[in-house]
Amino acid sequence: MHIVMFGDQHLESLGGAQVSMRLQRRFLEKAGHTVTVVAPAMHGARARLVVDGAYVDMPSVPITPDREYSLTWPSRRNDRWVDAALARRPAVDVVHIQADFWGAFIGHRFAARHQLPVVHTMHNRVDVGIEATAPFPALVLRALNVWQRRVLRLTEPKPQGHDGWALLRRFALHSDAVTAPSAHFAERLEAHGVVPGGSVGAPRRGALNAPHVDVVWNGIDDEMLADVLAEASTVRESGRPRFVWLGRMSPEKRLLPFLTALAASGADAEVEIIGGGAERRAAERLVAKHGLEDAVAFCGKLPYAQVLRRIAAADAVVQTSIGFETQGMTVFEAASLGTPAIVCDPDIARELGSGYWAVAETARAARTVSALAGALRVAAAEIAAGTPVKVDPGVRAKFRQSSRTAAMVEVYERVTG
């Protein structure tokens, strides 16, 4: 098959969706398929280093001060540009959209023009993400919905609304299959009618012939997983309990509440903070305020393989976001490496199954500093005593990218008939 993926951002830019798409592409090609990726062209110094025949880089403008991210405006002119670029490639069998904004608009327009089947992977909680990052989020969401209806030339016999779920419902309405990277996000999508051909009030999973969301986890590179496991020591090094927190340093990831809870817990532990973002300086000030300089180390952004090695060497990964993650990939990576997790989000904890310390049974309770401090204190004590929770080894097999690619190919085959 020839699969054409559409993304909001270039695959060589920073971001979890981009990492997942790069891995999907590589394993699809290993399985004998052809993959083309259509996304806005990168800008800046790093853009000149990207030379890859699978990429169709659309004309774009940078939209962030560091020129890391770009925008391509959905227009007839760019439609013609995409058509001409793909006309020089093999006939397309399926369009796989992994975007929420302009990449999704352009991908759906392309599929409609050429009457191609569409698989749409929902990576993001659009409503939560915009609320966390944009001023006047309700106004931004209303504008996005208006833009979507105009760009896709949609009419709505059943009104879809104007919030984040409405935006996703319209994409699902024009998709032959919808996939999500976790069961808990799939259930949430179905509850809001984000299913193929769906609308507000769509039947839930389990109803006769009910449309549904296919669950296809984001995976981890089989070979990289094997290499890290081969290097990892089976004997824990002596010393204080070692925690790792990793991710983007932004409000929805809740790094600052974690550091406050760490100080309140009194846990005698070492913590590595991996990643970067706007809250880096505030986090450093908080560490200094609480006198945690000897316990907390800021490691910055690290290559993915090195991140996996740090996770494998840790006693626990700490995941503090609640309601934002559509998968919570970090804790599944940790479980694949045999490392347990301290998990705030009850949905992610339930899907993980075992091998974690739950902060609280409800999201509301888990948001409190006292609950997180208590979980950190318990985890540190059990690790120090040599009695940490045990990870289910079955997660490792289910999380390999080869198995995730096979699952996605089944979806492709279904929509192509």
C-alpha cells in the first residue's frame, strides 16, 4: 500500500506526535509499504539538514520565535501544489491524517478531491490543550470551528457545536476510521460522538453496529527497546531512590506542583528533570526556594535513546499531568523497561493495569499537593526498603512498534476494502 500521512508539523520538529509518526513510517516501510508524509516545511538552520525523499514539504511560514513550528494555509493554491507533488508518486491507497488543525484541513480536502479512504488518528485533547496554552480559549475554539467549516465546506444537518469536541466530531464525520492511542481516550471520544460518521448523541460502544474508535497504541522501537534492555543492569545500584520526571515544562504537565509536592513529602530521593519549556526558570526558582538543589537535577532535552536509558536506570517515573494525555506514553515506555511509575491521572493508571503507585482514585483528589506528596513518600519508602511495586512484563510485548504497526495495517485494509 501507499499511505500518505498528513501532519500539522514537520516530522523532524519536536513533539510526541512527530516522534510517533516517524516510528510508524519506519515500521510500515519495513513491512513493505510506501509512506509519504505531507507537512509544512521547516525553517531555520535545522531545516537545511533534513533531506528525505518521503517528505513532501508544503510552502509554509514559521509561527514560533524559534522557527521550530510552521503553518501552511489551506487554500486552492496549496491544494494544487499538493496534488502536483503527489502526482509524481505512486497511486495513493489511503490517507492517514494525524493532525488537528491545518494539516487535517489540507488532508481531508485532498482525500475528498480524490475520493480516497481516510483514517484519522486523534492525538490530542484539543479543548484541554488550547485552554492550557491560549488566552480566551472559548473564543479560540469558536474561531477554529468556524475556520474548519469554511475550509472543509461543511454543512451540518445535525449541529456539531463549537467546542473542542465539535472540531474532532467534524473530522470523524468525514473519516472512514478513527483511531486513538489509548482505550481511555477512545472511550472519551466515543462518549462525545467522535466516531466515523458520528454526531452528538452517537451510540456508545457495545450498541448494535455502533461506530467505534480503534485503539492503536503508540509504540516503542523494537530494536531500541532490546538494546536498552540488554544494557540495563539487573541489580539496582545502591543509593537513594531515583525518580525521573520528563516532558514539556508547561502548565498542563504540572511540573511546578510536582516540585512543591516533592518538598512537602520529605522524601529522601534523587530526581532528574528531563525536557525543556517555558516553566524551566520558574521550576529552578522553586527548587532553590525549597532547598532541593542537592536532590533535583535539570538535564535539559536529551536524545530519545538516552532518555530510555535514564528511565531504565530509575526506580520510578513520575507522571503528573491529569486529563491532558491521550495516552501517557512515558509510563508505558517505563513499564516496557521494567520501571514502575507514580501516576496522577486515574485513567492512565487504570490502563496501565499494574506496576504503579496511584496518587488518588479521582482526578480531583490527585490534583492536590498533599496527595502527590503522600504518593512520593510511600514510593520512596518502598523503594528504599527493596519492596517496590512490580511491573507487568506483558506490557512489553504489547508496546513494541511492530505489533502496533500490524494493528494499524489491519485498519488500513479494512477501510480500503
